[in-house]
Amino acid sequence: MFESWMKRDAYPFIKNVFKASISFLLLFFVVGCAPTLYSVDVKYLTSATTLPTAASGQKFVVTVATFNDLRPGGKDLLIGRVTTAMGGLTSVIPKNMNPPDAVSTIVKDVLVKSGYQVSVTRPAWNLQASAIQNDWGKILVGGNIDELEITCENDIPIKTYNARIKLTVVVADAQTGNIIYQVSTASKNSLEHVYFSEEMLGQQISGAITEAVEKVFEGNVLKEKIKDALK
């Protein structure tokens, strides 16, 4: 009878215990090895977008002010989170710069790509004409960070990345103190992949910021306004 029970009932029981043990070990491994923080490199990503180049023969300095962080919540470094199906939650922050410096640097890099001479100084500017100082070069570019977030659902087998950015960009004539251009720009991107890494988190948010900034300088509208200001 005992042998009969073993054949009939013991195998399913042992199989279930084995499955439960494996699941527990996997959970322990994931929770025990999960990092408490992801640090990503936020930077300008070279793209194939063709931007209008600065008019030749006109020598002037463009100053990029540090962008103002107006995101709700007041968490200056937090730019996203990584979640798992088992309830895991890990924060994401920039690696080398805070969000305002990272966005301002990307704006500067886009301007340099377009052939403009960009000042090494980066003043604080509240986007008000009355706050402009005439020692900030000829053209002043500043703005607000309205939204900035990277998220990832780190599930098995597919990882889902989502990035979004919304900026307000203001361009002024620093010598006259006049606002010559203002625009709201935004970008979103998403990616499904079987692989997860901090590098991919950084690529997604960097790509979204780069695209949003390049939208400001696409076409000839801003270029013509700058030319008018230089007359």
C-alpha cells in the first residue's frame, strides 16, 4: 500500500514542493541582488537630424542659461523609476549632473552642432526680460523643465522602457533685453527589449531630450529671428 501511495501521490507532492522552492529562491535572488538606485548618463546623442547652421560672417556669442526645474514633487535628482512584476521599485537619477545642468548641456551641444559660438558661462535666468544682463553675450537661450521622466517595467521576458520630456524654451536679445522667441517642445519614446541596463535607461531619456531640443532649432523660424536681432 505504501508503495502504491508513493507512486500515486508522492510524485505530484514532491514536484509542487520543488517548484515552490525554486520560486522562493528566485524571489530571494532578485530581491537580494536588486540595486537600491540606478545612476544613468544623460547626454546629447548624435542624431541624423539636419539643423539650420548659423549664418556665416556673423560673429556673436550665444549664452545658454541653466534651465529651471519646474517638475512637480520637488525631487531635484529623481528622474524615473524601474519596477518589477513582483513589486520591486528602484529610483533613477542622473550620473554626473543634476537635471537642469544635463538639459542645459544638451541645448549647448545642439547649438554647437549648428555652428554657433556658445559661451562657457551658464547664468541663472528666470525667463523674465527684466532679469537679463547685457554681459550675457548677444543671444540668450533659457527655459524650464516642465516634465522629465524615464520608466522601465523590468519584467520577464520583456523590458518596457518609456521616456518623456517637455520643455519651455525662451530666446532673448541680451543687449536689448527683448524676448524674441518662445516655444514649448516635447518628445516621447518607448522601447521593448529582452535586455535591461542602466545604459539603456540613459539612452532612452537622452534620446528624448535631444529630440525635444532639436525640434526648437529645426526649420528657419528661430534662425531668422536671430538674424533680425543681429541687424
